[in-house]
Amino acid sequence: MELIEVVLSKENLNRAYKKVVANKGASGVDGITVEELGSYIRANKEVIVTSIRNRTYIPKPVRRVYIPKDNGKQRPLGIPTVTSYCTPPNFCLEYCLQLS
């Protein structure tokens, strides 16, 4: 089995989904919340997996917010979409490291 098939396996994608839900993150530029993620993935899973397999998947832009620091300045923070968290390459590297 090729590595991409292992990464795109149902078990690996489910593990990624559960990790995102457990983190309870904020929505990105697409506005999809963690609560909406499950139904979004069910409706779009084949398109997402096919685009990753065909190397046409393009992650959405990151939403920029600024976090106040103790010294009065602000630190930029990038918030990716929840769907980007559930798809490679984010979890691909982590999975490959687990294989080694």
C-alpha cells in the first residue's frame, strides 16, 4: 500500500477529525465551526480525498488575529480552517513520524 493511501485511510482521517474536535478551535476564513465539521466532511469527503490523491488540494488561506502581549504589543496568530487541520499535509507529517 502506498503512503498516501495510508494517510488517507478512514482510520487516519477519523483520528485527525477527533483531534480537531478535541482542540475546540476557532473557525478560519471559511467560517466552518468545529460543530459543523462532521456534517461538512460527510458531505464533501470524496471531493476532499480525491483532490488530495490527485494533488489538486489547495488549503484555504489562514485567518490572521492578533493576541495581546504583556508588554502592550500584539503577537500575530494564524488560524487555519478546521478542514485544513483534518487534511494532509498537517497530519501527513505526524503520521509519517509515527511510522518511523
